[in-house]
Amino acid sequence: MKVLVTGYAGQLGYEVVRLLESRGVECRGVDVADFDLTDAASVTKYIVEYQPTVVVHCAAYTNVDKAESQPEICTAVNGTGTVNIVRAAQRVGAKLVYISTDYVFSGAGDQPFEVDDPYGPRNVYGMSKVQGENAVRSLMTRYFILRTSWVFGKNGKNFVRTMRRLGREKKELRVVCDQIGSPTYAKDLARVICDLIPTSKYGIYHVRNEGYLSWADFAEMIMKKSGLSCRIIPVPSSEYPTPARRPLNSRLSAESLAQAGIAPMPTVEDALERYLVELAAEEEA
Ligand SMILES: NC(=O)c1ccc[n+]([C@@H]2O[C@H](COP(=O)([O-])OP(=O)(O)OC[C@H]3O[C@@H](n4cnc5c(N)ncnc54)[C@H](OP(=O)(O)O)[C@@H]3O)[C@@H](O)[C@H]2O)c1
């Protein structure tokens, strides 16, 4: 197995490379400095030269709010960029992992979304990720689409880092309480990716840490486990307007992962505790 991982400078790509290395798998992490996803010729040239047997495509335009004012860029990176990756992967006969999102769904109702539920994206980012999924599904057979949600990891900005910073500065914080989903630790998601890629268990999976909670619940958990006294005031999304509409229901059913015999993801609480240890070590360094 020889694995090319895109989005290496991001939260997930970095963890996938670290884990593959620790398992002794030949791999290389690449980011925008190596090639721009929107440049088909560069993508093909790089992949044909490296000859991976697996491409783990973590790179994406991920700024959900900015995407509303930059729809062309977001669509070019997540839609056309994924087509470029798919075509190059096909050319060298590589399997593909495509990382997708809960935002491909409408967010209606209060039941967990199943892998074969219909699309219904509510914002530009969600639509661009549907385009990416469609490229993978229509052009490839040996693929894994992994939909995840609310990712936090070592590399990059995320909700946990923001809450800890604000929690040190403020006595109270208003956090939305009507968007429900599952935070996902990049290290745990990387483990599932690395467990799946040697197999031929192709298909679509939902991969997130175990447990459904609101952003306000998660903020409270972060404050408590970080020893911060900042009070969380739950507010509805209507009191916290953002450029991009967010789904209220981001629950992803993890049924398909269990059916494939992949070890279940740890709970959100367990994941957060491990991440906080990682952050503490980073702050001490
Ligand atoms: N973060 C979440 O909460 C979340 C939730 C659900 C699904 N996902 C999906 O999970 C995957 C990994 O997310 P993440 O949190 O690791 O993202 P991330 O930290 O934002 O990393 C994405 C990486 O992709 C790179 N990139 C952006 N445009 C590119 C281009 N045109 N060419 C080459 N590289 C480019 C970025 O580089 P720059 O930083 O230089 O732009 C960045 O290093 C993505 O597919 C995302 O859609 C994320």
C-alpha cells in the first residue's frame, strides 16, 4: 500500500499521515504548496509521478461562512477539485477516500441521517461537498465516502480552541443550543480511515464520535473539563445569525460502520479528554 493524503496542513490530513507512518505504511502528505486541486494538470502530474495505490482526499475549502460570498472558489475546490483527484486516482488505479460532511443533508427532523438518505444541502459549502460526492460516486467504483461532523484536531482552528480562548477571557458566553450533532476528534477519524483503506469494504460511512449534543452542551463540557468557570448561556440559532445557514439536525447514524465490522468510535467525552491532554502538552511546549 502506498498512500497519498491531501490536506496535510489541515486537521485531518495531518493525523492520517501521522497514523499511517506509525503503522509503517508508505505515505506522503500534500497540501496546496504541492499542487492546487483546481489545476487538473498539476493534480494529474503529481499523482502519476507518485503512483499511490490509495488517495485519501482530505483537502477542501472548509470556511463555511466565507463560502457564501465565494461560491465559485468553494465549488471549484470541492467540486471540480474532487473531479481532478478522481480522474488522477483512476488513471493510476488507486482506491479513493473522500471526506464529506453532515452538511450534505437538509438538517430537517430529529432522527439520525442514514447513509442513503437524500441530499438537501442548505448552504454553498454543503452543495459543493455534494458535487464532490457525486463525482466520486459517478466516476469510481473503489471508493470510501466518509461523512463526518464538527471536526477538532491539532492542526487548525476549531470550536474547542475557540471556546477555551473565550472561556479564559469572559465570564459568560452565549452558544447555540438548537443545532444537534456529534463532534469528531481528527485522530479517531484517522483511525477509521486507516482501518478501512486496506479493505475492500467500499461504500458510504458516517464517522463521528459517539453521542449527540448541541454546541452549547459541548461548550459546557469543554469549560468543565478545562477547569474554566465561564458560564454557557444556551441561545437559539436565530440569536446567532451567520452568513451560512446551518442544519439544526446534524445527527449521523453510524450503523454502516458497525455493519462493516469497524471498531466503534469512542464517546465525545473520551475524545475531548484526549484532545485536552494534547492541547496541554502543546501549551507547555
Ligand atoms: N472541519 C470540520 O468541522 C469538518 C466537518 C465535516 C467535514 N469536514 C471535511 O473533512 C475534511 C478535512 O477537514 P479539515 O478540518 O481537516 O480541514 P482543514 O483543516 O480546513 O484542512 C483543509 C486543507 O485543504 C487545503 N486546501 C484548501 N484549498 C486547497 C486547494 N485549492 N488545493 C490544495 N489544498 C487545498 C487547505 O489549505 P489552506 O489552509 O492553505 O487553504 C487545508 O490545509 C474536508 O474534506 C472537510 O470538508 C470537515
